[in-house]
Amino acid sequence: MSGTSDNAGLGQQLARIAEILERMAPAAPSSAELADAEVFVWTPDQGLLPVERPNRVELALLQGIERQRDTLHENTLRFAKALPANNALLWGARGTGKSSLVKAVHAEVNAIARAEGEFGPLALVEIHREDIPTLPGLLHRLRQGERRCILFCDDLSFDSEDASYKSLKAVLEGGVEGRPENVVFYATSNRRHLMPRDMIDNERSTAINPSEAVEEKVSLSDRFGLWLGFHNCDQPTYFAMIEGYARRYGLELPLEELHAQANEWSVTRGARSGRVAWQFVQDLAGRLGKRLD
């Protein structure tokens, strides 16, 4: 009897301690609903977090990628209108406007949605590379809603020790449920097949059946219906980017001087790209005392 009474008292004490600790702990942040914003970041612990001021540039300011721009814009517009659309892989040299294009196209299509009123604005949901294993849970959540979503992963790639690409393959097309009708997947990568060349070559050299091993590795990129390649730009395109930014933000400088400074900047960086152009414009605006609003 005494032992039973002691156990009951101990249980009550532990329950009170647990209740006190629960009150002291900060409340778990509530995950936003898809109707709360246009852009979200997905985190496994906190769910969908709205982004109040997305980091993006206007579509018209992206120069030298007209074909890629038009293709992705058309695919996204069809998706917004509930027509068939493809997953898209934007691959190529760094700093060439891949992620900027995804965000700019999303904003442009939503502007059309608001102006025409024939379809609703899309949600852009970014998932980080390290959170890819939680993708099935995120897709299950998005599937429950009616809003159409672009699921976006920037700088997607896999190394030799990473097997999460298999789950991504199943989610994109090959799983039992497949991709939800209201979700399309856009990814950017510096690698066309999302894996380094030496990794693919190693699989070919060590596998019992080399062709099957390589097929297993590169078949992930086949899940993307659109492959859009991006490459370093030439000097006229680089100057066109600079001039477009200068007009947009009122950076008054003689054209020859603007070109000379932009060229010197690109030489010091050892490259010409959209990212280098934007970094030069930020430096120039700072020196001229102009805000880039």
C-alpha cells in the first residue's frame, strides 16, 4: 500500500513539473496558410514561413536570357491557368540569372493574374537543399489546398554520399501519388545532371553494369520536362544589363564612362554575368548616393 501511495505521489509531482515546463517553453511558431502571402520558405520545424519582402528584380531587367525567359514564362502561365505544365531545371554558369528568373517570372504571372482576374495568383514556396528529405511531407500539405504552387529549390545538387535524390525522383514523377496537380517543381543548379561529372564517371568505372549505374544517377534530371541552359554573357549583353539598371534606377553617368567603369569592374571579378552587373550597379548607386528602391 505504501509503495503504491509513493508511486502515485511521484507521478503527480512529475505531472506538475511537466506542466510547469510546458508553460515556460516558448510557443511553437504557427505555420502560415497558403493564402497569407505570395512567397514562402519551408522549414521542417516551423512549416511555411511567409516572406514579406521577397528579394527579386523586375523581369524586364533580365537581359541576355530572352529565350529562357519566354519559355519559363509560358510554362508558368499555363500552370497558373490549370493547363498542363512541366517541371523545370535551370542549369548553367553561376550568376547568370537562374534564380532571379524564377522569382521574376512568378511576380510577372501574378501581376497578370491580378490584372485579368481569370485565375488566381501562384504561391512560390522555397525549399532548401538540405530539407529535400522532408519534401514528401510538404507535398502532402500542398496537395490538401486549392492554391497552385511553384515549389522552388535553388542550387540543387547531390554528391556521392547523398541518396536523397532517390526520394526526389519518386516525388517528382515516379511515386504512387506522383506530383500534385497544383504543384510544379522548379530547380536551379550549376550541374546539368545535378551531380558532378566525376561522380558519374566513378559510377561508370566501378559498377558491374556501368550503363545501368549511370542511368540511375542521371535519371533524376529526366524528371524535368524543361531544361533551360544559362551561360556567361558577352560584352554587349553585359553592357545592356548595366544600361537597363542605370535607366531603371536613374543612375546618371555618360554612356562611355558607364561602360568603362562596368568593364573595369568585370575585369576585377574575372567574369561577366548578371550577378556581376548587379554588383557593379549597387556599387555605382552607392557612390552616386542613389537608393535602389
